[in-house]
Amino acid sequence: EAGVTQFPSHSVIEKGQTVTLRCDPISGHDNLYWYRRVMGKEIKFLLHFVKESKQDESGMPNNRFLAERTGGTYSTLKVQPAELEDSGVYFCASSHRASSGNTIYFGEGSWLTVV
Amino acid sequence: AQSVTQLGSHVSVSEGALVLLRCNYSSSVPPYLFWYVQYPNQGLQLLLKYTTGATLVKGINGFEAEFKKSETSFHLTKPSAHMSDAAEYFCAVSGTGGYNKLIFGAGTRLAVHP
């Protein structure tokens, strides 16, 4: 069974450009999460989808970030325009159930560098 | 609000020595607790978790952790370190109600030397 896959694995863009990160969750997982780790900091929650609906987007830093999950399958996270402080690792994760205690499976992350 | 503190951003042990990675949490209600590991060039992998029941939890690769409510701790241990244990380890907490939103610590990078 395939795990959570993310693309691209690494991206280097200039300040002001746009980047779109893609996440394919484990098949059958209705719950999809985005987390982010900026350099040297904690991994922080960005948002949570249940199927195609945003359950919680309280962690999204500002309106330069847009997440979508059309059709409840894969998800994209767009950063437009990118700023230097957006550099970091963006993790996608999925779970079968959303209730606390259930295992969340993470992808390998998308490393974003904004120069 | 919940929070997690991992003592020591870097820990170095000799191969065969005890591994002890410390995690303390703050939560107004008893939380669920997790340890994740990130090996080089890989994603986060669940090592073990505590939800209910026995407070000593065994995970993969010989790791275990004990939930101590009185100390608000969930330290990760392994009796004998192996070179392949070199990785970054993350302690995380989530509330017992509602859905699964993880709060992570800053991580501890474990180095194992011969």
C-alpha cells in the first residue's frame, strides 16, 4: 500500500514567485492534514480537510496560503507570492479517522527554499 | 493550551548505550501522547503512542516510553543504541476530545557514535 506522497520533494523559488505543493494521501483516508516546519522551529499544524471540506484552517499563517482538495482526493497548497519566511518543510499527512489518538501518517515532506 | 517541551535539541550516545530522550507536556486535560521519528531523507514515522491503558508503551525498533501523569512526562528510552537509530525524534500531544490535531515539540536530534 502506498503511503502519503508529496511533490515536489525540493523546490527553490525567488521571493514573489508562486509555488504549488501537492499531496496524495493514503487511499481511503478521508482526513488530510498540512503541517509546516520552518528552520529550527516546531512542526506546526496548518489545516485539516475532511474529504473536500476544510475542517480547521486555524494554522494557516496568512492569505498568501491557499489549500484545496478538489473531489476529496489529492490536495494542493499554494503559496502566492512567496516570502523568505515561508522557507521550510511542508508535511502532508492523512488518517482514516479524525478522532484523537488515531494514527496520522506523514509524507516525506516538501522542502521549500525562498531566495 | 497544550504545549510540548523536549529537553535537549541534540543528544549523543555511544553505540550500545542507553538512549533517553526527554519530553514534558502541558495540558489542561490528560492528553494522548506520541513519539515520531524522522530518519534522514524520510518522512515522519510513528514510533509509539499512548492513548489509554498501560502507561508503559512499547514501540517499533525496541523503543518504549512511559506516561507519568504526576510528572507530566513521556520520556522515550531504548536500552541499547544502534547506529541506525541516528535520526530526529519528535514528541507530540493531542487532546482526547475532538479530532486529531498534533502539537509537536521542537525535536531532538540523536547522534550515535561507535
